[in-house]
Amino acid sequence: MKMFAIKYRKLSIVTAVIATVMTMSAFIPHQEKQKEEKFTNLKVLPKNTTPDELKVIMREFNASLGVKCGFLPCAIARES
């Protein structure tokens, strides 16, 4: 009977540890590998322009023109 209690206690501890690890992993932010965005409608800029480069360019256009843009590309550039 004592041997059964020891096995049961070990099983309970292992189960509790696994449950704790799984619960804690749910709260850790997952950093997924971002796949490189390919822009398809670039008329003047090179096709291999990165999203960060495009955001910088869009900010420069906004500052140069002195406008605040509500369109999607400008809003994305303003967010980050």
C-alpha cells in the first residue's frame, strides 16, 4: 500500500508540474517569425523595399507635404 502511495504522489507532482508549465506558457507572448512582406504595387520604389524602409519613406512624404494622412499606408507608418 505504501508503494502505491509513493507512486501516486510522484504522478501527482509530475502532473502538477506539467499543468503549471502549460498554464504559464499561455501567458508568455509568442514571437512568431515574421515572413518578409513583398509589396506588389510599388510603381517608383524597388520591389525589394522592406516594410521599415517604406514606413520611413511614408513619414518623409507626410512631413514634406505637411499633411496628416488617414489612408492605410500612412496610418501604418504612423503607428510604429
